[in-house]
Amino acid sequence: MKPFPIFEKINIQLERAAGCFVYDEKQQPYLDLYGGHAVISVGHTHPEVVHRMVKQLQQLAFYSNTVQNELQTSLAKRLGEMSGYPDYSLFLSNSGAEANENALKLASFFTGRKKVLCMSNAFHGRTSAAAAATDIACNRAPVNESSHYFFTPFNDISSVRKQLETESYCAVIIEPIQGVGGIHVASDEFLRQLSVSCTQTGTMLIMDEVQSGYGRTGHFFAHQHAGVQADFVTVAKGIANGYPMAATMISPRIKAISGQLGTTFGGNHLGCAAAIAVLDVMENEKLIENAARVGTFLIDELKSIDAVTEVRGRGLMIGVEFEDNIATLRHQLIFHEKIFTGYAGAYTLRLLPPLCFTMEYAEIFLSSLKKLLRGK
């Protein structure tokens, strides 16, 4: 397969570099800085992940959770060790919204309380409780409206303290870096003080790491930059590199009770095989370290571009804000430069490339972006 001309200058062989590319029906490559909403963690069609999934598919793809699945146990142990939560329980499900629903339900079961404190501009999913905790009105149908969910300004610890000290909440749910909301980063001090306030008031702390987790920010989880620990951590997206899967990580002080949670497809054999392969690739290829290194370079370079008004994020989770609407810019990146990016609102490019993204690819993106901005 012949490389697209812009990539020939750094002698990229597409067969070797497919992890950061997608292709159209004419086999034209596009450099992927979006990773399908941060789902592609170790790269598109990573050979090790494909191999493990095919091998498992040839043995058994699915059976009910009424029987023991040793792959679930292996995944729980491996994820606990790599993430820094070795003593937490793991409940496997199918999507980030479901993971958040399960965390909210368990927090209410454990505390006996109903109210949930959420952040302004938050996004936690489109199912019932997740939508109620999301600060986007169009996501909530009338059936999703609830008097149990309250919102407080993001990064405002005084407002959080006032709420928690005057009302009894079962949980605070927060994205350490808001994704859909525009790549806004919770400060380390805010997260530390939030953790203290939750402990003092008996409130469960839920870290929604669906988009910001799995090594994307240079730590396994984004909240670990602040040195805090949560009662629940929810993960999805990058957990199985494109296979639908999610998990709720649960503090050891919360004991499982039969019947509180359940799932038909969650934790199936094929998904677990993919998820274990992802963790092995992340460790063997040092992808968390790569995300930190390449992400720092990208953020620093983007800050030096005159047309950019603000750069937010950590590692390979980056929001690039412009004064003008970015619709035309994104169109030109895709159709002129063959580069995919996401967006978060009308003025912010959202960059969520696979964790195998390299310095060379970063330079290609920066060169193309600068060229388009000069042409305005």
C-alpha cells in the first residue's frame, strides 16, 4: 500500500503504523487524533489485541455470568495492579453510562442517601441516572429529570463545602477532566479538598474516568495527578480498544450484596480477552509514558500558536480553543490534510489520539494546523 504523500517525508510504512490511522473506501489514510471518542487506546487493529480476540473467539465468545469466568478474575487482578487500586472489586458492564449508573446505585445503597452532587458542565452518559447527573439539558428527557441531583460550579471548593455541610449526599460524581464539556481540568488542590470534604461528610466520591482514564493523561487515572483515591472509579472507552466494555471499580469497604447489580453481556469472555491484551500492550510498549511525553510536547507547541487562545488538558487529552468557530478548520483538516480531530463546543478542538501517537505524528498535525491557520 502506497503511503499518502504527506507521510512519505518521515518514511512511514502504513502496515507498521496502522495504529494511528484510519482508511476510507479507497484505502486513503487519515491520521487519527480522535481515536473514536478516546476508545482506541493502544492503536487501531493492534496485532496483539486482534490475536487474543481471535483466539478467544475460536474457544468461547460468550456465556452467562451464572458460571465462573476466570478471565474476569485475571482482568480484575491485572487492572488493580496496573491502576494502583489492587484491593478494589470490579464490576464489568458495557458502557461508561452503565458504569456510572452502577457507581451511583451502590453509593446510594451504601449510604442510604438519595442526593447526588454533580459539577456544572458535566457529562456522565445518556441513560437515566447518568443523564440526570449530566449538565446538558438536551440529554435529559422528562423521564430523566430528578429532584435528587444538584449542580455546583466546577473547581469551586467553597461551593462544594457549602453543599456537603448543609445537605446529606450519597455521592459526588466528577470527571477529573471534563471531556464533552470542553477539556476543563480539575485542579489538583480542588480534588484534594474535595476528597477531604467527602470523607468528613460520609459522602462517596465517584471519579468518572471514562474518557480521561486508561493512561491518557500520563497517569493511569487523571485524578492520580492529585494523589487522591476515590470510593468508585468508572472506566470504559479505552478498556478494550474498541470492543464495548466498561467497569466500576469499588472500594473494599463496600461489600457486594447479591442482586444489587447485574448484567447480561458485561464481562463476557471476548471482552475480557481484549481488555487483558490492552493492559499487556500498554505495559510492554510503555504507552502511559508515551502519552505523557508526546502530550507535553503537543501542549507546549500548541500554546505557541498565535491563533490559539487557550490550551487545556493533560497528556493526550487536549482541548485547543480558538477565537473563531472551528467548523471550517475541522473540515479543512479532514478533507485537505487527511487528519481527524474532535470538537467540544463551537470553538474547541478535542484531541484524543491513540496512546501510541508519536512525536512524528504530532509534528505532522502541528505543521498542517499552522498551514491552515496561515491561509485564513
